[in-house]
Amino acid sequence: MKRIGLYAKRNHPGAAKLAKEVMQWLQERGLEVYLNKHVAKEMGPEYQGYSGRAIPALVNLIIVLGGDGTLISVARQVGDLRVPILGVNLGSLGFLTEITLPELYPVLEKVLEGDFSVSRRQMLDSVVRRGDKEVGRYQVLNDVVINKGALARIIDMEVSVDGEYLTTFKADGLIIATPTGSTAYNLAAGGPIIYPGLHCLVISPICPHMLTNRPILVSDDAIIRVEVKFQDEDVVFTADGQVGMPLQGGDVVELRLSRSTTLLVKSPSRNFFEVLRTKLHWGAR
């Protein structure tokens, strides 16, 4: 690996300082470093920055200094280029940013020597259609959410899987999540935790009107179609909780497995179950 992309969480008090240290450490080993323009600006005028979408095509490895949200935004920019991402958490341990600050340089040494493994995380392609027109297209790592505004009434959402009618959910909203996203909004809404290696998706209603409406797992190669049915309501579509658009009555959201895969560098010192125990405080008294 000769070219490294470096991203950091915006407006984090320690991110720019750490990015300088990491950049110097890498350059001392003869590596080229491509800084995201946002962190370069925070580091000072003498540092050159690059567009977040341009960096993945220029590098062999990406380092993300931040939290899970920062990593998710970078994953969408990587798209189908399959550049490994090393996530370093600047706070407490993350579900995706597994590497802690004390581990940073020892892990980097191993990665640069080629001594590492990756976790392959599936992504989703989502399209919003209004009549015969495509009005939005998003790629997601975590989830897609259809949600009502604060004053909106319950939404009717007609869901089909591979062309077969599932049900019409009457709820505050609906989450369609990947295994990676199962520990995000899906978990808060009562959905199951899904091991990252499983090939499935979960459809979870948010505060359903019928208590018998429960989350359901479907194959990851299924095509999920959601038609929202409402009039004059405040309803929004969000992708990974970061980007999205308002919906209109009759809009259709269609989701399918993406050809893109996010490659996350695994921590050499902990596995998925240890992260779960730590984050969710299992076994604590």
C-alpha cells in the first residue's frame, strides 16, 4: 500500500491534531497521504485537501478518524471501488469503527505489512419513484427509513417482496436495514440484531398500529417495494440517517442488493460479539 486516504470527523476538537500526527507517521514511511478537504481546512492553509468522492479512486486504503456516522458517510463515497476502510473511533468503541486510539499505530503497522483481514458488508441500492419518474437514488450501508413528521398521522405503507404482497403497515414509519444497520435505528425500534455475515435484510415497522406487526427477515437478494399512501402529510425518506428527501402520497421506494460492498478492516483484538457486549453492556450489573 503506497497511497492512503485520510478522513476525519468534522468539528471534532481532537480530529485535526490526530490527523496531522497520522499523516506525519505515514509520510515518514514513504506513503502518499490524500486528505479529505474538510480535515485539511481544519489542519491549516498549508495542507492540500481533496474531494471526499475523489479520494477513493486514488488510494489503496482509507483511514477514518471519527465514529460510525463518519465511516458510513465515507462508505457511500467509496461506492463500488472496494477500498478497505480502517475505522478509528475517537470516543467510545463503535460498531463499525472498531479500532481504539491506543491500538491505532500497532494496527496500522500490521495493515501496511498486509497482515489484516476485512469484513465484507453488503449495501443496498434504493430508488424513489413518483409515477413514471425516478426522483431519487441512494446507496446505503445501514438502512432506509420512511418516517412521519412530528405532527403527521400514522402512515399506510404497502409492502411487497419480489412482487408478492406482504402487508400494509399502519405505523409511524418503516425501516429496511442490512445486517450492518441492524444495530442502529432497527435495534431501537425493537428489531433483531443480525450477525454481519448473514445474507438477509430486515423490515421493521416503527410503532405499528397493530401490535401483531413484527419485524421480518427476508433474503438479501429480494426486491422490496414500499408504496406510501397518504394525503397532505409530512413524511420523509432518509438513507443512513444522513441524506434523503420528502415524500408525496403515491411515491414508491424500491430497494435491492447493491453490487457495491464495503470492506472494513477488522480489529485484531476483538470480534463482533465482544463489540456487542461492550456497546450494549451485556453482563454488567
